[in-house]
Amino acid sequence: IFNTCDGRTGTLLQSSDKRFDVDTDGTVTLKRRVNLHEGHKVFSVHAWDSSGKKHMVSVRVERVHHHEDHHMDTVMNISSPQ
């Protein structure tokens, strides 16, 4: 969840990849099917706080294969510049 210093969550959020949508609470969802040809996809999420300051995080969506039960999951790793 993206919060400003005063505790408000009125932050504008936008994905750099139009196939992903970002809800007001920061949840990333798919708009349509995405093929992970290389096993992963990296994109940015941009946030503008109430004072107009822009923040950015990198999101990596990757396919994880579990050999034991042949189950496949998709996971997201998020990192922000320090």
C-alpha cells in the first residue's frame, strides 16, 4: 500500500506496461494474457504523491516451476531505487 507521510493513500499509480493495471492500493493485476517467453517480464510502476512528486519501483513477474508436483506459479518481485 502506498501511503503519503500524512497517512493519505490518494496516490496516482500507473504501470509502464499497459497489460498490467495498478489499483489505488498498489495491487498489480493483469488486463489480458501475458506470455512470459523468456520466463519473466520486467516493468515499472510509477506513483505520484499528493505533492506531485514521482516515485518508481521495478516489478519482475516470473514463472516458477515446482518439479515435485509439476505445479507452476507466477510470482512478482518488486524493487525500488534507494
